[in-house]
Amino acid sequence: MLRKLEMKRRSNIAPPPAAVANAARRRIIAGASRHFFANGFRRVTMDDLAEELGMSKKTLYTHFCSKEELVKAVIMSKFDEAAADFARISVLSSGDFPSGLQQLLDLGLRHTGEIQPLFIRDLRRAAPELFQLVEQRRRGIIQRNFGRLFAEGRKSGHIRSDVPAAVMIEILLGAVQAVINPSKLAELGLTPKSAFAAVIKVILHGVVSKGKQNL
């Protein structure tokens, strides 16, 4: 009986203010991410987001002083999530090149699939400094995870040994940067997801050893 009363007393205690604020920020970022990635952020107003989240615009501005700050928080949250996912897969698949490669590709397709061309276009036009940040974070994730995988693949014979792994990664990075940008996506009629899939397919056909082409 005493234990039940103690549990009830604890359940009635309000969470610390910092915990409440952090939960509210996460909820706002999650809601903004859905809207921004699907529709771009120039069309989405803070009024739209406040209505969608069921809160006042004043409350929204309590956590983010401007839409620009919220856009940056959305980007950082997405890349933090992606970096954690890629790092986890890299650790779990270490030593198993075919499995690791497939899981990294699936993960890349999932994350790029959430973002539509409108968001990238708005980012490059309205917030070029954030667009550069996106490219820097993307570059870091590809270098760390695909670089490690390619190095392991060379040792296991899955990746050709006549081209340095660092060069392969630079070619991959250059192709991703050249294709996954607003003007090129529009010209080719691609989404970030389909563009990433095409780049990966072309690059991997060039780096995989002849005896492993059926990966």
C-alpha cells in the first residue's frame, strides 16, 4: 500500500522545467521536419506550425526565436539522427562487407527519401550558409562510414585494389554533390532519394571487384 502511494505521489510531480522544455523542442522539431522536408520551408509559416502543433505562436517563439533558427535545428537534428544510425550500422556490420554495404545503402535511401527537392531548393536560395552546412555534414558521414567500409572491402577482396579507397570516396562525394542539388534534380527530374540511388549504383559498379559484381 505504501509503495502504491509513493508511486502515485511521484507520478503527480511535474517534470523539471528543463525536461519539459527539451520535450517541447523535440516535438516542435519533429513537426517542423515533416512540413519542411515535404513542402520546403519558405511556404510554411510559424502560424502554420503553431496551429499544426496545437500551441500558440508565442510558445513557438519561446523555443525558437526565428524560423531560420528552427530550420537550422531541423537540419542538425536530421544529421545527428543519420550520423547515429550510420555509426551503429558500421559497428554492427564490421567484418561483413556485403551486409554492411547493403545496410548503409538502405539507410542512405531512407534518410534521403524523407527530403523532397523543394526543401533543398529553399535551402540553397534562402539559406546558403545552411546549405553549405548540409554538404559538410553529408561529406563527413560519407567519408567516415563508406570510407571504413571501402577499406574493409579492399582487404576482403570485395573492392578493387588498384584505386585507393580515398580516391573512391572523393569520386563518390563529387558525384553526390554534383547530382543532389536543386538545379540538377530539377533538370533530371529526380528526387534526392532517386538521385542518391543512381549515384551509388554507378559508383559501385566501378569499384566492386569483377568477381563480386553480383553484390
